[in-house]
Amino acid sequence: FENLLTFHHQMEAVSHIAAGVAHELRNPLSVIKGFLQLAQLTNDHQKYYDTIMSEMNRMNSILEDFLSVSRKKMERRWQSPVQIMNSLTEIMKAECLLHDVEFKLELAETEKQIYVNESMVKQVMLNLLRNSVEAFGESNSNRVLSIETRVQEENYIIQVMDNGKGMPESVLNQLGKPFFTTKERGTGIGIPLCKKIIEDHGGSFRVDSTYSIGTNVIVSLPLGT
Ligand code: ADP
Ligand code: MG
């Protein structure tokens, strides 16, 4: 009986995930289809290229998120946190530019390394970036996203701060629950996944947020010698 119950719960989870993936992918897919049709009708292909590309990237990261929930093994290497952050700056800048967000970056130098799966750490950063970008309302004219890193004791701290809409108590209380989302097009796996990835790396993940003021996510990863 217990097995049956577990199975039922698992199937429920699977169907939830399947529905989430389908729902999430349908939207960018239809945008891509529409833009390809438009591109065919006109000669101005360049105009549609950026949107198609960014929607493809969006689909890719959604699939990445869903896949990594079930991914078991995690290959890690010693790597420079500064290098990892540097290799993300171009894509983060582009994303901010695209969404009319001012991007500030302050990276602390260190010779020390972190023991990580690089693509997972990047995935965390891109998830946080995406959440921040999505937290800016239409009316918010002074949109700033800032990323600051520092070395604190034996840890590399990465802070992702935005002055977006912030979270009320009711949202903060639910944050981290799988599939919790306040967005029409949300999956609710971004934050739980980020938390899991960072904790699997022996680090810590914290979210501070004030409603209508902004959000500050603090990621801490242990440094080697
Ligand atoms: P999703 O982005 O698909 O909704 P997440 O797990 O990434 O799922 O985030 C869960 C919820 O947490 C979001 O729906 C949103 O309400 C809230 N949230 C996350 N990041 C931010 C942020 N930077 N600013 C405001 N709200 C946020
Ligand atoms: Mg998200």
C-alpha cells in the first residue's frame, strides 16, 4: 500500500513536471514560429533574428532546469570563481540590455578556487538573473541589477541584487517550495533548484527581500586554499 502511495505521488509529480515543461515551451515555440513566418514574409530577417535567438535560449534554459532536477551525478573541478563570473558577464550584460536594465558588476579578485560543476553554478546565476529581470514591473523606470562578489572568511560570496518589486511576506514564506510560482508563465523550479545546487556544493543560499523595494540573493561557496 505504501509503495502504491509513493508511486501515486511520483506519477503526480511527473505529470506536474510534464505539464510545466509543455506549458513553458509552448510560449517561446509559438513566438519563434510567428517570427519565422514574419521573417519569411519580409526581407528584414535581422530584425527577427534577435528575438528568435533569445526565445531559443529561453527554451534551452527551461529544459536545462528541468533536466537538472533529475540529474544524479555532479562532476566537479577546482576553478577560479572570478573566471566563472567573468565568463558570464557578456551574457548577463546582453540580457540586461535587452530588458532595459542597468547592469552593475563588482567582482572581488582572489587567487583561491572553488570546487564546482561550472555549468551548474552558471545555471544558478542565470536563474537569479532571470528572476531579477522578471521582477521589474512595466512602470519601473530605474531598473538596476547589481552583482557583487566578495571574499569573506573562507567563502566566496556572490550577491545578486535588484530593485524590482520584491516579495511580500506571503511569497517569502513559500519561497523554495518546488513549483511555487506567482507568474503566469512560471515553473517554480528556479529557486529550489538554485538552493539545491548551492547546498550540494557545500555552500549556502539565502534570499532577502522587501516588498516594493527589491531583492537580494546571497550565495556563498566554500573556497579552497
Ligand atoms: P519562477 O521564476 O518560475 O516563478 P522561481 O522558483 O524562480 O520560479 O521563483 C519563485 C517565485 O519567487 C517567483 O514566482 C516570484 O514570485 C518570486 N521571486 C523570485 N525571485 C524574485 C525576485 N528577484 N524578485 C521578486 N520576486 C522573486
Ligand atoms: Mg525563476
